[in-house]
Amino acid sequence: MDLTSPRVIRSVQDKFGFTFKKGLGQNFLTSREALGKIVDSLGGERYALEIGPGFGTLTAALAERMDKVVAVETDERLIPVLEYTLAGHDNVEIIHGDVMKLDINELIREKFGARASVAANLPYYITTPVITMLLESRAPLNNITLMVQKEVARRITASPGSKDYGAITLLCDYYADTSIAAYLSASSFVPPPKVDSAVLKFAMRSAPAVRVLDEKMLFKVIRASFAQRRKTLLNCLCAAFPVSKTDMSSLLERAVSNPSRRGETLSLAEFARIADELTNLI
Ligand code: SAM
């Protein structure tokens, strides 16, 4: 069954009386090229966890390459549809549930008993929470490949100094090496969303990109530095930490050589130096 064909999608819709729910981000993939990019970006992985299988288009493509695919779908109406569309694949397990309410670590251990990868054409409304949850879970993942809104992909892969660079870029950089594998127009989905998309790949690092004395401090510094984009680093950090302007200024001199820089020009390594200075000071 070619689930990328809009005609086949319509016939499955008719068979099950299924209507798309906008609130669940139900825009189903109709591009074979995009499917290929997602599956290729998982390389030689054997186990995949899919978030939001929909009609099972990506699930089937993954099942053809992988030893086992576990797919978590929140919409109960899709469970019988998936049983029908994926009937030919005995290496697929469907779980009815909300991915944000699952313990990803436990799920991967229980279902695969080995390191796995994540693939998803994510509903745009939960993109950032899902990425944050996956990264912070420290689950045994090698690779995460996600279809996301183009602007989100640009923010996550941005370089210091660019307007897209921000706290989410640094969070992702801390845990993974990120890259964009492909761009897709809205016409690659049924129904077409209002935004363009990109296939975003996270190659998970074996250890965080920088080593700090206190991880919570690192992310507090990063959040504070981007809280007011028009302010200098010195003013942003003085607003967030109980440190005098004079002390903060000399701390920034030591850590990044210039207190009047703006947060968006700093690399992760520079934020790490500031965080360690603050940990030692406070
Ligand atoms: N993977 C399919 C495809 O590419 O054609 C469908 C992708 S569609 C953009 C997103 C899917 O995620 C929908 O099937 C939706 O019901 C499901 N979904 C939405 N929120 C979810 C959640 N919190 N947990 C699991 N699935 C979710």
C-alpha cells in the first residue's frame, strides 16, 4: 500500500471515516523523497522509536530497514487504522499514548534492550517540548531525526552571531551535533500545513559538548543571557544573579574578555566559562 499517495490516503480515510484533527498537528507526509531522507539519516540503526505514526507512512518505511519499530500514537482513532495499514509488518509495535507522558528511558530499555534512534514527523505544537524531553532524558539514543518547521530547524542549527541563534540552539548543541538533511514545501503533506518544513538530524554526543561544574547553572546563564535580547550580557546577568555590577564585569572580562558583548555572540564553550566562574563565586 503506497501511503504517500493522496488517493490511497483518501481511500483509508473513507474506509475508517477518519477526519484530520488540526489540534493534533495531523499533516501526513506524501513525499517519498522526504521519507527516504529520514530513513537514510538513521543510517545503519536497528531500532527506531517513532512519535506520531499517523497512517503509518514513515513507520512502514522504517520497518523495511530496521529490526524493530515502536510507534507511539496519541489519537485512539488511528490505532485500528495502523493495524490495517501496517498488517504486513511483523516488526512494528504500536503503543497508544501521549509521548510527553511516557518514560522514554524505560520504554527504550523495555522494548529494545539496546541503544535506539527516534524518528518523527512531529506535530509542530509540541516540537520544542519533545526535543527538550528527548535530550534531557539522557535516554540511550544514537540519533534523532525529526521533521520540524523550517524556522525551528534554522534556530536549532544556527551559528553564534546570527539572528536565529538562541537558548534552544545551545541546549541542542550541548547534547548533539545538529544538521539539516532536507527542506520540504507545504505541498509534501496532506492536508498542507501553513509552514514549510525541514528534516533535522541530531547525532547524539557520547558526552555533552562542554564540561561544567554545574549543568543547572549553565542553562540558567544561557536563559538569562537571551531573556532580553537588546541588553548586554552584563545587564542580563546582573538582572538574574545576586552579583554586583563590578564583580560581574570582572568575571566577564576573565571568562569572555568583554562584558559588553551580547548573548547571541557567545559560543557554548564561552557560556560554560561564565557558568563555572559564577558557580565558584556564588
Ligand atoms: N508520521 C505520520 C506522517 O508522517 O504522515 C503522521 C505525522 S503528523 C504530522 C503527527 C502525528 O502525531 C499525528 O498522527 C498525531 O495524532 C500524533 N501526535 C500528536 N501529538 C502526539 C503526542 N503527544 N504523542 C504521540 N503522538 C502524537
